[in-house]
Amino acid sequence: MSLRTEKIKEVVGKIREARRYWDAHRNKAARRERELALELYSELTEEEKKEIPEKLRVWLRYRSEKYFGEERTSPGQRGSQSKKLAKTKKKAHAPRHSIASRRINSPVGSLVLLSSRKGISGLYFSDRIERSTLPEGNDKDRFLNQAEEELGEYFRGERTSFEVSLDPKGSEFQRDAWRQLLPIPYGETISYCEQARRMGDFRAVRAVGTANGANPISIIIPCHRVIGKNGSLTGFGGGLDRKEKLLRLEGLLLDLFG
């Protein structure tokens, strides 16, 4: 047996072991085996990865992230417990410089748009922002009107970039992180490690992830296009299901989930 075949066989074995533990509700053991499998998987070439059965690759890189990532749940807990966690999750407050708001519908749920005197100051999933902090609506606000029109085109597949003026507020490091998100092309992704490298410090991966999590203008500033180095979806302020839907909308993951 060649070294290449042995490597692939080892990864497949670890993935299957992790799934067996998961099916048996042995979460700690499943998490341990999954981490080992991810480490081994990251060492394979692209050609070697393709030799792993698709079902196993999907489970390792995407589906298992929903259970072992930041928003993980266990069998039998996806109902009442997940709802309980959603209720206790701290909601964002509208940026203080926002002067107008608007709620719009979208394929990923209800969205709340916020504008300042200079541009769009916020775009939040409506279940992730405190309603009492929202400014009043304004049907004539030019930034809200432009953003709503461009978002409609984006969700219909007619737009791949946004032109509306943006006015996000944050620390210097946060603003730098958000600037690095804007050039990521529609339908493409980079890793948190790559984003940190572009910012000049490849070691700042965790800080970059935190800054992305504080992004006040979801979708338009595309933090959903940043994924884990190993290909996992990892965290997203709007929830991993929404991140998956956005990437699918842009033509990614279709080979895995289509």
C-alpha cells in the first residue's frame, strides 16, 4: 500500500470513527476524532481530498460544524434547547450615529437596514438586533432606498457588488478588518488566516474573527465569505444556516449540497 493510500485511508477512518461516536451521542469522543480528522485532512492535496467519499467530506467540512462549532447542538436538543439559546443570545444595539431604519424581507430572513448622514451604518438580521434601539423609519432616505434596491438585485442574482455608500463605526483594527472583506469577490472565499496575513499579521487570526463578528453591515461587507482554513464554515453572526444560504446563493457549496 502506497503512502498516499495510507494517508487517505487514515482520514476516512477518522471521519467514520467521529461519526460513529456522534451517532452514539458520545460528543466528547466525536469532537476529538473530528479534530484529528480535520488536521489530517488539511495535509492532503486537492487530488487526495477528492478520493475521500463525498458524503464523508461534506460531514467533516460543513455539516459537523453545526454541531461542534459555535452554535453546536446535539441529537434531541435541536428543538427546545436551540430556541432557548436563541432567546438568551445577546442582541446588538443600533449604531448610535444611525438616523433612520427600514425592515426588508429576504431569502435569508427579515433584515434591518440602518443609515446615517453619510451612508449605510448597519445591516442586521432582525432577530439579532434590539428593536428598542432602532431609529424611526424614513421612506425617503436615499441610502436606505439605494441599499434596498441593490440588495433586491443581489438576492435575485443580478448584482455581484454594492455601490451604496457605507459608514460603519468601529475601532481602527475593526475598520481595517472590514476593509479587507470588501475586495473578496462574489462567489469566492478566503480563510481567516489569509485575511490576517493581508492585514500584516498572520498570527492575529482570532482577533480577525472577533472583528468580523462585530461587522455592523452584514452581506454588503461580506464577512460570510471568510471560512476556516480547513474549509469549515465556522462562526457567523447571523447563524451558520444563513452563512450557508448566502454562499449557496453565490454559487458556492452547490457541488456539496445541491
